[in-house]
Amino acid sequence: MCGIVGYIGAREASDILVTGLKRLEYRGYDSAGIAVLNGSVKVRKKEGKVSELETVLNGQPVDGSVGMGHTRWATHGVPNDVNAHPHTADNGRFAIIHNGIIENYAVLKKQLAEKGYTFTSDTDTEVLAHFIDDVQKEANLSFAEAVRQALTQVDGAYGLVAVSQDEPDMLVVARNGSPLLLGIGEGEHFIGSDASPFIEYTRNVVYLNDGEMAVVRRNSYEVFKIDGAPVAKEVHALEWDLEEIEKGGYEHFMLKEIMEQPEVLENAMRGRVRLDDNQIRLGGLADVMPQLVNAERIIICACGTSWHAALVGEYLIEKHTRIPVEVEYASEFRYRDPILKDGDVVLVISQSGETADTLAAVRQAQQAGILTLGVVNTVGSTIARETDAGVYLHAGPEIGVASTKAFTAQVVVLTMIALAIGKERGTIDEGTLHTFLQGLTAIPDQIRSVLAQSEQIKELSHDYKTADNFLYLGRGCNFPVALEGALKLKEISYIHAEGYPAAEMKHGPIALIDRFMPVVVIAMKDAIYDKVVSGIEEVAAREGAVIAITEEGNDELDDLCKVVLHVPRSLECLEPLLTVIPLQLLSYYVAVLRDCNVDQPRNLAKSVTVE
Ligand code: G6P
């Protein structure tokens, strides 16, 4: 989720680039950089926030009216000055910035190294820069043509901008999987990951589609497909203001983050779930896989929503690997003198990578000489750095305090970890693995179909805005979803809610049920469906208002429940990825109706870095 900005015109480029990058910081940042053309390509880049880059620029300003800038959210290589973009090639003759992942970068890097290319960073982007150089020199091409031909040989996602000192009056832009648009001005043009960097200069934009490129000059731009065919583009007039743009047009970051889950999960699986050769490739675990395969126990530690993902992970890992799993609140683990022994692995889950209790669990395990793994979203965060190995979510920054897309990305990553270990241990056969890989691959589109019901969920939320209490019930791997649904509602709407395993209802919560108690029941048609239905009957008998989440085509609950929401059918262990979506939407719409501060609920912090 890096941010990209570009400018060509008559104004001072570096001012526009730095202001634009600041506006793109909401997309995530661990470093930032710009390149400006002034006879040669001048690059300034720095780890940290855009303000750090600004300090560098104050000391070493760059003049010029053509340039590009980038905020990085690392995917390859730790966040530092060297890995920051832009990356140059051929002794600084040209530079590129890139948002996305070049999947075949390892193969390209090997080929280039054999030809004598050397690399200063750990990034896939630098590989792409050298590859463009190689393609250009091999066939003596113009710069734009070299970029185009190189991209035809690249697998993966990119939003890309390139500048060359040989052809200084143009920017070359390409998009495949990462958003990019052009801002059309008078004698000047802008480029952005969204329109926020240039909204005060022009509201006329051209959206690039996947597989399209553009050559952008001061007074003209040409758009064509990566295969070279010209494309006629329409100019759209933007109506959004700055804040709306940052939220992707949604009213709140939380809603944006709920809605972007299909793409987030595609990113989390990209290059990792390999249907064609029935593989899961998790580069971050390659070195420790022998230890994982022989693990005698896996202890998962986390807090909040990440702890709920851990509970789903327990089902997944035990099912596919037959390794016993224990799930601990990180805050409890650290203080209860846990028994840790040879053969144990401690896996921590943290969106921020900075939660103090989770970090303490990592340190405690390491003191006991135990292998630690991290499932973390924020690249370069403390937990990501201190764990021995791990897998990033690649979910992009999560800004809404109530976690949504990180939860589903965590469940996807845990599924991939379980399948990868299971395959190595021989506890999952090739056929079952294939079925799971197909199931995972289908999830993003299935989530799209659940998100398409958001208007219906918005409507029904009116009936619940005055509720004082909610009960959430689920069984098996949907029990953690019941906990997560209850937590979402509590966090943002301040309605008291509890999650329970459905069968435990009769041991207590049933005493609370009357006609004022909405009860959300996740009732997928799995092995214990009939037992869940018995629970629904008990609630209905006490006039409780049941909102059931079940699978498409199941109309058996229609008479028993007040509301029935449907999600597509999936494999049992993958159901949480679908059943959680209506619960996220319900809590969001109820909180909006109650006029709550959805993105920053009272008393809560996005990242709890103190005890
Ligand atoms: C806070 C946040 C939650 C989050 C929890 C754990 O309580 O408000 O949304 O689930 O911390 O955070 P982590 O970054 O470690 O996943």
C-alpha cells in the first residue's frame, strides 16, 4: 500500500511531491523518497516519516519541474534508507518508484547477476530497474519502450513511475494491480495513487486500468496497453474533497477497510498460494520449516482481535498438522511463568507489531531459548524485527481502531501456515491440500458477494440501534467469530455484547434472554449444525430475536429467526473469513446510527504499546 506521486509542469516539483507524499502517508509509511530531474536524476530518500525526508531536503534541496515521489510500506527488505524508493539504474541514468510485488524478481535477479549487475538494496524494485536497463540496452530502445517491454516479462502487481535523464520531458507510468491516476492540468500533469496529492491543482483525472501505461509530458499524455495498443481515455471530473479521497470515498476508514478485504486477501495470498503446483510458498518461514515440522507444541499469543484470529488458528493448525496448539492472551502468558520446553514454538499475532504484552511474550520465549514466529502487518515493527521468523499480512495500513481487514488477513496467513506445515509433515494429502488452496482462492470473490449485502445490513441495523445487550453464539471455528462479532459491537457502538460457544448458552446466558435481547447465531451447515439449530429454538422459545448467519440456499431457519443472512458455502475451517463480514458490517452500521466515533472509539487505542 505504498503511495505514489508524480509531477511534470512549470512549478517546483519537490514542493508538490513532498506535500503529496504527506497526504499519502495514511496509506502507510516506513520510508519516503523523491527523484527530481535537473540535467541528471537527483534522488533524496530517507527511512521514517515524510517529515524526515523533508529534513534531508532542507539540507540538500533539489530544483526541477519534473519528478516523482514515493512513501514505502515495505514488502521486500527491511525499512531503511537503502531500500527506500526511488531506485536507480545505470549509475543514476534513470530512476523508478514502484508499488506492488514483482513475483518473479528472484529469477530476474539471478539472470541479471549472471550478466554482471550488482544490487545495493533487498528490493524487488531495484531488480526491476536493472531489468529495464538491460532490456533497453539489449535492443537499443527508447526509455518508454524499454519500460513497456520489461513489464511484459514481469509477473506480479505494480503501480510504477519512471524518469530518465536521456528523455527529461516525460514521465513513464504503468499500472497492474496497484491504483494510479493522472491529474490533467494546463501545461502540467500530475500522477497519484489517489487524487489527494493534486486535488488543489486539478479535479480532472484519467484513471489507468490494470495493464495500461502512459507517457506523460507537460502538454500531452498518451495511454496504451502494456502490449502496445493505444487506448482512448475519458477525463473524469472529481467531486471528492481531500478527506473523502483518503477514505476512498467511504464515510469512515473502518468501512473502507471492511470493503477492501477482498483485495487485501488477494494481496496476502499473492505469490504464496500456488494452485498450479499445489504449493504454499512462505519465504519468511523457509529457514525454520525443519523446526516447525518437528514442533511438539505451538503456543499462540496475541491480544484483542488478533487473539480471536489465534483461536481460529488453533483449529486450523491442529486440523492440518496434528501438532497440539495452545492459545494464550499475551498479557497472561507473560506473568504466569509458562512451562516452555524443547520442541515448543511460540507464534505471536499482531497487526501493529508493537503491542507491549505481545512483545513481552516474544522476549520471554526467547529467553527460554524457544523459536518465535510473528504474524504481523506492519513491516519493520518491533515484533517483526525481534521474532526469529514470520509471515507478513500485506494488508496495508489499518487505520480504524476496530480491527477488520487485519483479522481476515491473519486467518488467511494462519491457514497458509497450517497447510505449509501439514504438507511438510505429511499430515495433509495432496488432494485435500488442493481442495483447500481452491477454497482459499475462492474466498475474495465470496467476500465480495457478502459485501454486496451491505445495504440490507444497513437497513436492519435500524432495528438494533437502541439495544442494550447482544449475545453472539457460534461453534467450532465460528466460536471465535462470535467473540469477534461481540468485540466489534462493544468497541464502536458501546453496546454490551458477549460471545459464547453456542452449547454453553444453557450454562448461563440463557437466563438473560427475553424479547429485548438480540442473539446473533452463526449456523453454518456443518457437522454440528443440528445442535446449533436446537440452540436457536431455545432462544426463539424465550422470544429472543435471532439474527442467523447461515449458508446460501438454506431456508430452514426462515421461520425460526427474525433475520437470516446468507454467506457462500466454503470449507468449514475457512468459514470465519465469510461469517465475520456481516458481523463487521452490522456493528459498523449500528455504531453510525448511534452517532459514535467509529474510527476512534472512546478510550481505545489502535496500538497498545504500554501495559
Ligand atoms: C488494540 C486494538 C485492537 C487490536 C489489539 C491488538 O486493543 O484496539 O484492535 O486487536 O490492540 O493489537 P495488535 O496490533 O497486536 O494486533
